Amino acid sequence: MLVTLPASDIERFIEEDLPYGDLTTHLLNIGSREGCITFATRHETTLCCTEEAAQVLSRCGARLTSCMPSGTLLSQGMEFLTATGPTHALHAGWKVALNLLEYASGIATRTRKIVDAARTVNPAITVLTTRKSFPGTKKTAIKAISAGGALPHRLGLSESILVFRQHTAFAGGLDVFLRTLPDLRVRAPEHKIIVEADTADEALMIARAGADIVQVDKLPSQELKVLVETIRGIDRTVKISAAGGIHEANASDYAATGVDMLVLSSVYFGKPADISVTITPCGTN
């Protein structure tokens, strides 16, 4: 999932910040001077969008000299991206590159912490993230969670079957819907059928009906552990995912219940990574 964003996105990001040129650099008459730009971590960081930041700098006229890949875990004070070039190029790309790096690396860093916490107690668990990224940022968000070791729960409505109570309310209720599972499986033989449960009783009904995955929403971890054991007794082939309210502080508790997957949105919300930038004339420290 660690693909590089398309060139059209990079051009759009630059155009948003530099529609008519850099007035300050122009008026100071410093644009042609050669300089160096260096990006470094201010705390432990899982990097993301270094490739895109490098593209921003290159398209603005800078020359890349070093770039660590997305997904790299760095301690505080580590340089990871450097470039040289005329000052007008460095200033043109500076904030666009920094914004990409800080927002994406913030998501990647939070994701990595949750993945590590969950796998410490349940090495086989998969961490999945929801569709709740801010509109217009999905490609960046998906790259960021992938850099942190997670996978997308759903990329969109078009490629997966996930049934909520908001669906079954129009299908005669959960009981009636579950009786249609065999027909749904025939109509979509290549897809897993995921059904969300709001209670433990609903989860048991869904497991007995033969859904591929029971997604249990907002059940306390202590109750979920008991439920997981009961579902395993019904059908060990049924996969179980825990969703709703899962974050860094409780991810290990939910992983310890024995579920196969954690589904969460919390990685999208929080502080960006703190990254330092220095721009200096070449040949100075």
C-alpha cells in the first residue's frame, strides 16, 4: 500500500500554496542564492510521505541529496530528507513538503504505536482503519496507516460487503436478513460477508448464521473476551473484529480478547508529527 501519490496531486499541493510566486523571496532579491534544506525529527517518528515531499522539492527546482523511505522509524534528532538548490526553490517547497510530512507522519506514528501495542499481546492480530479520514485526504491517509503497519478496513463502498443495522432496518430486521445469507453468498462468491453486531446476543446470532466476519461494535474488552470464546465454540472459522472506541491506551486490552482484527479511526485524529526544518546558505552550518 506504500504507493507514491500521483504527480497531479503534487502539482495541486504546490499550486495551492504558490499560485502567483513567492512575494517575500522576490522582494528580498535572494531567490538565486544557493541553499540547503534539511528535515529532521523532533521526537520518535514513523516517517510517511517522504517520497512526496521529495517530489515537491524537485518540482520546485531543488536537487534531492538524501531521502529515507516512508515507514522508517526514527528516534529524536535524526535527519531524513535533504536537498540543495536556489533559495526560491527551497522556499517554494518548504511548507508544502513540511505539511505533508507532519500530517502523514503523525498518522503513521500513532498507527505504529497501536500496531506494536496490539501485537505485543496478540502477534497474529491485524489492525484496520476505517473510512473516517478527512475528505480529500484518503490517498495520503491510506499511505500513512500502511507506513505504520495497518491496513484499510474498507477503501470505499464499492469493494466490500459490510452490513450494519442501518441496512438490516430496511431488510426486515437482523433475523430476516440473516436468513438471506446463503443467497447473498451465491450472488457475491468472491466477497467475505461482514455483519456488525451491537450486542453480544446479536454477535452470536450472526456467527450461527454463517457470516464470514462478525464485527462487534463498542463492547467492553472484558465482555468481548467471553464473547470471543463463545463464538469460537460455535464456529472456529468465523473471524471476529472489534470496532468502536479503540485507541492507543486500550488497543492491547482489545487485542488480548483474542479477536482477529481491530477496526479503528483514532489514528486519524491527533497532533501532527513535529519535524524541524533548516534552510541555510550552502557552506554554512
